[in-house]
Amino acid sequence: MEPNPIDLIVTNIGQLVTCAKDREDGAESALGLVEDATVACAGGKVVYAGPSARMDDSLTLDDNAERIDASGLLVTPGFVDPHTPLAFGGDRAAEFASRCAGATYLEILQAGGGILATVRATRATSEESLVGLCVDRLHRFAMQGVTTVEVKSGYGLTIEEELKLLRAIARAAKISPVRVVATLLGAHALSDEYREKREHYVSLVCRDMIPAAAESGLARFTDVFVEEGAFTAQDARAIARSAMDHGLGLRMHVDQLTAGGGAELAADLGALSADHLEQVSPDGVKALAKSGVCAGLLPTATLYARLKDYAPGRALSDAGAILALGTNYNPGSAMTENHSLALGLACLQNGLTPAEALLAATDGAARSLNLHGEVGLLTAGSRADLIIHKTDDYRHLAFHLATSHAAVVVAAGKVIHRAEPILRNCPG
Amino acid sequence: MEPNPIDLIVTNIGQLVTCAKDREDGAESALGLVEDATVACAGGKVVYAGPSARMDDSLTLDDNAERIDASGLLVTPGFVDPHTPLAFGGDRAAEFASRCAGATYLEILQAGGGILATVRATRATSEESLVGLCVDRLHRFAMQGVTTVEVKSGYGLTIEEELKLLRAIARAAKISPVRVVATLLGAHALSDEYREKREHYVSLVCRDMIPAAAESGLARFTDVFVEEGAFTAQDARAIARSAMDHGLGLRMHVDQLTAGGGAELAADLGALSADHLEQVSPDGVKALAKSGVCAGLLPTATLYARLKDYAPGRALSDAGAILALGTNYNPGSAMTENHSLALGLACLQNGLTPAEALLAATDGAARSLNLHGEVGLLTAGSRADLIIHKTDDYRHLAFHLATSHAAVVVAAGKVIHRAEPILRNCPG
């Protein structure tokens, strides 16, 4: 069979990051850096990504192919954000200001703040409005080069409201060029109705929400927040069982505020991803590395929580764990979709190298979404998601902190964002 | 005399921050919030900033006046960044990566890294090229709404090279719409030539650099880095004397890495600004408050230095010190011009409220540059520097972290940046 003719070609790439090499020799080697490179795409997939000189002569160019001269700049895979509960209503700026002025957690709760404030506001927001909010937020991710986003529900906390959120996410995903992977986070918190009925609520999640989310095809994963005051290890086991019964993958929030053996539990339950990990124990680090559960670093959430200790990215990497990096963009505890901030904090606070951070934001995050080989890398057959950056050195993505370097963003072979003219952010 | 006719009018402002009220009743009161407001400008100055209903009928509108409908959004004064040594050549991304991989400070120095790497690269960069670099960097500030920037030299460290930098800064200032205030930072570090001759170098700064910078009109301030391994209190006294003799204001880097009584010294020397302050003592806090020396918070630099403790913004504010907030954008220890990140970190790490952070980024920074009443506020007679933000609540500027909300930026009465369409970043 003839291959499809090339419909998008990016030439004159000064530094190409493919993320398509073995991880055995370390993160920088896994980035698969290529100088003087070309990426060719057809039908939304990559057909070639490598040295310009070695491109297969048999590949033909469509007459109407889009040609982009990368001007010697850096090209990476589109970023993958594996942890963003971005479907919510309401606004908690006033609560933030109160916190800054010294209000305690209890005072904020008593004033009607915290996560349940978002739950009330989200319930009061129509599905239609949520679709618009999600599309806007996905657009802001896209402009930074994030082409795949995991979106969690979790601000409904009843079956009707969680499904409303998942439907809104699905509708937004149809509109947005960003690829969306949806996760049911029914076990996010206990709403007022279930405050004293945790076991009852967990039953509802297991017996009703998970089956409904799975049967409707609206979620690919389920997630559970294991924490004092939220859900227990026993709850997580029940949720994991239900998820497995209904074909949903398991993600977990663990060891964020208290060391609860959450990483070990995630390994035991065969979760795909264990996120947060600020308080993970040395045994938990080993358990993640051994089990292959991806370790999700969310340093912007650590910053908002003003925790002294960030998740031990260095120890996790040294132990051989697969790292994933995300923003955790959410209405209270990480009100920032600045993906570049996450990259820089991963270095400055989690102890990663720029290569490790970039790998965690691409291939690592894709692995944590069970999309390894599809997104987060540039190789023949992968989705044609890429970023031309305003720099020629991948290390600037973390070093030049909180700065979007995205000059051109391509998703599924189409240009979805272009910041013209292509200027370098970091002239040498 | 007839007032000039209005040539720019911004109407339908949902929330106007003037920063023109007394500070006695706290920061939020000092912001002077006005709902349903109008700002009118003529000849680059504000002629009215207040409630739409109370605008003076005698003000006339020029036929060609630019009219901007703020769509109910937030308008603030343009931001003022009081501490940015942005005139430099070279690139230290590789050094950053080495640091992340565990290289010690000594290893980095031995590998030719650190501040002297930037000095070598800057000396090797032509004045012409430096002008271009400064213009690009000022442009990136402008796009975020920063309309006044203090720019330090400090990477030349000989009289010829420091003057080359100051000339480049002056030439860039003529090209850029951003207002630039230049500072001679001859006493930034000791170059290799003067490594063992600190006293000799300080003499050079006092006898040659300061007079030359003052006589040429290329600098308004001089600055000195008081720190172990850099310059001593005695050096600072000599520099302060020379600065006073030659009509330059004094700025100081103090108490960053070691508690050295730098704030007390700044108060004693009558400095306009004492910046960094991570290690300031309780007595130093009192000294700043009592003397009126502005306390310059640079939280992005604290982040890059991975210091556990940020400058005690809360204590400084409670003591009554005037706070100023900046990015410290520089090639090694704060490679970010993200001004919104500084605003958020000022809350999350320095302990300010969103109101205090915003006041520090506008009127406070203007005071630290001796520009109180001219910039950093919106009142009749002030420079027409303003930002229309993609939100209607000033608290979002800090809460929605590291996100530029600037939709329209006006400097000296001219629109210098416009992000169309005006979308809200934070729909309610």
C-alpha cells in the first residue's frame, strides 16, 4: 500500500526532541536529540521525524502540503498534561485573598469556602456553560503547546452532577483541537449530603458512578483522593475493584498532605498513576519504581499549598520510576495553567534535570495515560502533535521559567496556534 | 489655560485600581477601587480617573481620540518593575542544567559558569547587539503590562564596559515604549582582573564609574551588592558617599544569602531601596519601616536560589515598610520576566495579600524609583500608563498565577499591546 502523501512538513529544525529513544541511558538520551531535522506528517500522523539528510525518498509531498520553516529552532512533541480537573464553575479569588490575609483552613470552610464552594458553584452551572468554560481553558493550554490533557470531573459529587461534568468534558473535547482523556473523580471529596455517610458514598461511586461512566464511554479512568479527611485505603480498594470490573483504568491522588502509604497502595492496586507524592516514603518510592506505576509530579499544587517539601522527583527518578508532570490546574489549589511553570518547578523544586522534566511532560505523561507510543513522542505512526519553540535549546523550556516558548503548535497534523513572527525568546 | 483635549478614553471599566489613595487604612484601601469607572488621558497624561458618573463635564474629547471599551473588566496602572538587570549577553542554560544535575557552586565556577560567564559573554557582545537584546526584553515586559522598568548594568565590571551597557540601555529606552530608569551596578561582582584587588575596584567605582555615569546622564541610581564574597558594608559606605556627591540615588542588594545587617545599613545610608532581604533581621525590618527605605521583594530570585525562606513580606508590611515587587529578570539567578509569577509568589511565599502585592508592583515600585506620583498610579497628572486585564477582579492578578492577564496595555497614552479579542481568563 502506498503511504499517504505528506500534508505537513516542518523543515530546518535546529534541535528536534523525539522522546522516542530508550530510557536506559538516562533522560537526555531518551529525548533522542537530533540536529538539522525534519518532521513530516500525513493524515494527522507522523510519517518521519529525524535527520533531514536521511528522510526516506519514497515519501511524496501532497501538492497542497503545508510547509513550515522552523528557522533553526527547537521542535518537541506536544506537551501532555496528565492531571487537570479543569471542568468547574465559580471562582475562589476571594478565598485566596482570605488565605493570604491569614484565614485558617477551618475559617475558610466556615465561610463556605474550599472545594465544596466549587461543588456548589459547579452544580449551579449549566452543562452548556461548562462546555464553554472547558473549551476556553483547553484553548489556553493549546496556546502553550499542550496537545493532550487529562480532564477530571470531581466537582459534582452526585451521579447526575458527575455525569453532567463528564458530558461537558466530552462535548468540549469535540470542539477543542486538544486531545482530551476523561477521568471520573467521583471520590474527590464528600459533599455535605454525604459528610457523615462516607461508606454510603463510596458504594454509590462503585455501584453507580463507575458503571455509568464506563457504559456511557464518557471516562477512560477513575481516580480517588486518598487522604485524611477524604478517602481511605479501604475505599480505594473498593473503587479499584469496581474500576477493574468495568474496564476503567485507575489513577490516584496519594501522599500529598500526609504520609499514608499511598504510593505502596497504588502499586498494590495496579494503578496507572500515583499523583502528588509530596509525603511519599522511601518504601513508596521503591514500590512505584518496581511496579511501573507512573509518579505524577504536580509542583504548582505544592506551591499553592505552601508545603515546604516538594515530591522527591530526584529520588523517584534515581529509583527508576516513570515520572509524569502536570499542572493540576484547578479552581482552588493550583489556579494556573502555566505549563512552563510546572516544567521549571520540576527542576527547581522536585530536583529533576531539564531533560527529565521535559520527558515527564511528554512521554512520561503519555505513559501515565496509557497513550505510550501515540502521543508525547515524535516517531513514525505517532499522532502529529508538535511545538516549534522560540528557542533552539530544550533546556530553556525549564530554565526560562514560566514563559511559553510556543511559536507554532500543531495538533493531529493541523496548526492550532501560531505566534507570528517567530522570535527567539532567548537570543544567545 | 484650557486643558488639552482628551486623546484617549477608556470607558466601561468594571473595576478601576488607581493606587492613588492614602496607605493609612491598609493596602486594599490604598488601591482606591472604583466600580463603573472611566480613565481619560491627554498628551500622555491622565486627566481623569474615577467614577464614570463624576467625570468633569468641562473635559473635551479630541475628534480623533481613541476610545476603548473596557467591557466591564479590570484596569490598573501599568506595572513598575524596580529591579531588572536585563542588559546582558550570553546564555546560561547549560549551567542551569548542570546545577539541576547536582553540580555544586564551586564546580560551576570551575567550569567557567556563574556571573562571570555572563560578564565574559556581555563584554564580547557589541553595544549594537545589546541594544537589540534590551529592546526584545523590554517588549516582553510591555506585553505583560510592565510600563516602567529599572534596568541595571553590572555585567561589564570595567568603566568602559559598564558605560557600554548604560549606553545600550539608553538607546533601547529610546526605541522601546517602556519607560526605563537606568542604574549603574558597577559593584555587582569582582571580575577576574580585580579578584584580589577589591579595594582598588571599589575606588574605581567611586572615583571613575559613578562620576562618569552621572555626568553622562546615563544613570539615575547606583547600586551595590552587599554580600559575603561580593562587597562589604565599608565598600557600600564609600559608594554611597560617591553617589551622593554626584547626585545619584542609592539602591542596594542586601541580606540575600547571609544575614549581614544590610537593611540596617541601607537605612543608615539613606538608600532609596533595599532589595532581596531573604535573611533580613527583625531589627532590619524595623529600620526599613522607620527610615522609609523601600523593601524590594524579588521572589523569583529566591525560587531560583532554592532558598527555604523568602523575604518576610508579611513582617515588613506589618511594620509599615513600603514594599516594592520586581522580577529581577537576569541571566542566571532569575531567568524569567514573568511579572505575574512575581505577583503570585509575593502572596504564596512572601506572605502578602493580593492587594499588597499589587500595590508593591505599582505605587510601591514607583516610590522605590523616586517616581511616586508619576507612575504606578492613575490620577490626574500621572503618566497615562495602564492595563486592561482579562478579569474583573484585581485579586486574580496574583491568584491566577503566572498568567498574563494583559488584554490592552497603554504607555504614555498610546496603546502598545493589544491581545484581541478581549477574552476573560477567569469567567465566573
